[in-house]
Amino acid sequence: MAKIQIRGKELIKMGYPEGPAIGLCINLIPKHYKRHTQAQVDELLQAIIANPSDYAEDAVLGRIVEALVEPENKDPQIIDLAPQAKPYPIFGAEKIEAGALQQMETAMRLPVTHAGALMPDAHQGYGLPIGGVLATENAVIPYGVGMDIGCRMCMTIYPLDPQELEAKRSMFKKLLLENTRFGFGVFDKPMDDPILERAEFREVPKLRSLKTKAWQQIGSSGSGNHFVEFGIVEIMDEPNEFNLPLGKYLGLMSHSGSRGLGATLAQYYTKLAMETCNLPKQAQHLAWLSLDAEAGQEYWTAMNLAGDYASACHHQIHHRMAKSLGEKSLAIIENHHNFAWKEILADGKEYIVHRKGATPAGKGVLGVIPGSMTAPAFIVRGKGFADSINSASHGAGRQMSRRQALGAVTKSDLDKHLRTHGVELMGGGLDEAPFAYKNIHHVMAAQVELVETIGTFHPKIVRMDGE
């Protein structure tokens, strides 16, 4: 097999910033991926820069991801952390790994921190743990929001008998293939969308260079754990916000975020925050931008645009599918995570509430909490529990890193599990096998104070990145 060649100029063309990340790519990839072809390595490098968060947990590639947001220069004056962490509630503590707890402890020592909470799907990430909720005073933490800004769930319920999923399986598979794109796959003719005419693309310098990429990728989904799937919706609560009778319906559910737009913004503003907010090493990825500063206001504007862009991508997916089905929806449910909100908390003051891998669960707020490709998702109504900062989990949460899953799960294991649950998978990888995730029923049991279940969604035909 030919020797892998990686050149700095080619990496810069892909979007890698000049700095340590390029050196790590050149040194690490040929060593650890020597059995891959040049084309496979090029595809991997493009995937890393497009969706860095998908590779943050990998023992090798995670070093590259970390370097993407390392600061070039540091102010010698280090900002002190509080000697002790502020207390915070933990939901489902028995299933949360030590790394996530340590990250949350560090976040609760920041001088800008007001309150926090850890959701039952929590696991280790960068900066704020996935499943972490953090309320700060007039400060926004780009890595407290996360790499995939505004990532969200969107579900459409159709007036169709769910038995059609089995009777017309080939048709539904064809619809998924025709109406979705993942990873580097984009539509030959992207749909127009009002989001692309937003003034922010002209007013925020960093956004100007991203408009073309946003147009190219609109209506598509990311790689990793992102999906679009058909399944069976069961409404279990009556009366409900949808005015639907109890029973089963055919549904479409999607999970994805702001694509390359959000990832590029996260890298840029995290790096900027780390250059201007010099924290101790263990807290560097929690660097913040003050909302009194121009950079903080810029990030806030860009973050909100990225969230709206993520929503537009989902709406295009569901529009394409409804048109192909020739059906109008009975209801659409949408909720997002990896975002920051301005919210009034119990003391009557406004704070910046970061939900990284956590979803809003204010009183009466609807949302969808997915399990895995063979486990149900739950349609929920928030209870507005103050101790959780009006939040709940965003899913089941990983119990294995991607690398661990690749070493522990075989294709035959996955195929057998899918057959047992009557699920057909198109694309996907062993790193996304259901075994890599926590038991969603345990997660839901740990947050009965936070949300009530009004329905479920059982996946049947799942489309993810890959062949």
C-alpha cells in the first residue's frame, strides 16, 4: 500500500488553521492509519475539520481536535478559580463517569458561574461535559455551547398507518436515500431558504466567509450520531398539545446541527476566548467572552444565526419528505441543545444558561429525547424544575467512547441486535451501535422530576452517514 502523504498546504485548503493541529495531522495520521488508503485518509481529515466534536473522544484524533482550539498566545496573568466548586445537583449520578464529574467541578469554580446541573446522560467532553448545564453572569462560553451549535431534534407525525413501514419498506428506504444527505454529501441543487438572506451574513465578519458553505450544506445532516429515521409514534397522553387521539402514527425523526457553519464558528470564537481569558490549564476550554465586549456580542449573534440555520436544515429535510409522501403533518416537535439562552432564574436576575448536550425543560416546554437506533425516543413535556435550571437530558448519552465501541462491537453483533428489534440501518458505523449508549429507560427514570412522557417513537428504518 502506498505511503500516506499529508501536506500542510492541502490541510489549509481543507480549512485547518495554521498551527499545532497541522503538525499533529502530519505526524499522527500516517502512524496510526497506515493501513488506510490516501483517499480514506483525505476523507477522514475533511471529516475532522467539518465536525471536530465527532472525534473529540478518540485517543488519537482527539489530540488534533484539542489543538484546533488551543490559543497561540497567552496573557501571563492567569485568572484564578474559586478554591471550591459551588454545589450543584446531579441526576442519575450512579451512571456518570468520573471525567464528566471532574469537568463539572471545574466549571462550578469559574468566577462567572452562578449555578449548574448535570443531566443523567452526562459524559466527558471538552470544557463543559456533555449533559452539563451552566448559568453564568453576563458571559458566554463557546465551548460551554459546544462545537455543533444549535444541534437539535425534529419530529413530524403523519396521518398514516405505521403498518405501512413494513408493507412498503422499500419505498420508505428510497425516500430516505433521495431526501437526505450526510457528512460530505450535499444536494446537487440546494433549496433556497430565507436564512441565507439574513443580515448577519453581511454584518459579522466571520460569517461573511461562511455563507457559501452554508448554502452548499443546507438541508443536509452531519456525520457521527446524526440521523434521519422513520418509525412508530405512540401518543400516550390525552388531552395533548397536538389534539391527537391516543394511538399509533407514522413518524419521521431527525437529529443534526449547524454543519460546517457551526463548527467553524465554535473553533474561531473558542480560540479567541482562550487568547483573551487566560485560565488554568484544567479550565482552558471554559474560556468565556463577556457580553459587554464586541467579541462576545459577535459570538452571540453568530451563535443565534447558527441555531436558526440548524433549524432550517431540519425543516428542509421534513419538507422534502412530506412532499415525497404527499402528506401534510399532524404535528411537528422541535427542540435543541448545544446552545446558550438568556433566562431569568429563581432570584429574578438574568443569566446566560448554557446547555451542552442538555435540552430546555421549562414548564410546558415540549421536546424529544432520543435513545438509540433500537431504543425508543420519548416525547416529553417539561416540568420547569428549578434545581435542574429548567433542563433535561438530550438523549441517552454514551457509555462507551467511539474508540471503545469500535474495539468492543462486531458487525455481526450489531446486525443481530438490529434484526432482534426489527430495525433496518442504512449507513452508520460500529461506533454508533446501541451498545455504546446508556439505557434510555434508566436515563428517563433519573429525570422524572424534570419531564413527563406524553409519547414515544420507535425507530424502524434508520439512515446515517456512510454507505
